[in-house]
Amino acid sequence: LSLYSSPARETKYVENPRTELEEGVSHLRRAMEPYTAWAQVQWFVLQLVMGQGNFFVSGFFSEGYEFLQKPPAGFYPRLGVISFAGIIGLFLARGSKIKKLVYPVALMGFGTSMYYPQQAVDIAKVAGTQLYDWSLQGYIAVEALWKDN
């Protein structure tokens, strides 16, 4: 046996099986693909009709670029706090895929609501109304199923 070489190891790559959630998202993406392609073509045609040849600098992107060139006072510190809250959420959300979605969004929402309280109240009102409507629809659907049986 040579001291400087190691015997060749036989390794085998085993891919993890896809979960139901991953299969569902994959199916949804395949089902929505024609519609997203149609929307992209419509956006392209709209840009040509409007006479804006440079798509990445026009409209939304140019406004965003201008905003970042002359931001309001305190914008970057606020952006830093909100982003840091999202990173902390990712750090705390080890393990579950649901946690990795919920924790960063919740912490970023909390950080944003500290800096923009009026907008947070408006969003909370709309979200509360929507949640109430959805729960009422769910209750009616379950009640209908229960009565049918």
C-alpha cells in the first residue's frame, strides 16, 4: 500500500424524493407557464407600442433608480433594519420550510410597521377584512358539506 494514495471509493448519489408540496408547486408552475409567457409577450408589445425601446431603464426601473439616487432622509438605515430583521428571521427559522417562509416575512413586517405605522394599520385593516371573509366562506363550505352528509 502506498502512503500517498487512497483507494478509490465507490459513491452513489441518491436524490431525495420530492414532497407533496414540491410536486404541487411544480404542477402549478407548469400549468401557469402559458399564461406567464402570454403576459410577457403582451408586456413586450406594450413597450413597443409606447415607444420605449430600452425596457430595463424605462418606467418602473427608472423611477426606482431615481429614488435610490435621491432617497428620503433615513431611508437607508430603515432599509438596513428591515433587511436585518429578515436575516434574523432566516437564522431563527432552521428546520421547517414553513418557518423559513413565515419568520422572515413576519419579522420584516414587524420592522416595517415600526417605521411606517399608518401604512401598517391600513394593511392590517384590509388583511383582517379579507381573513374574516375567507374564514366565513370556509365555515359556510364546511357547514354545507356537514349538512349534505
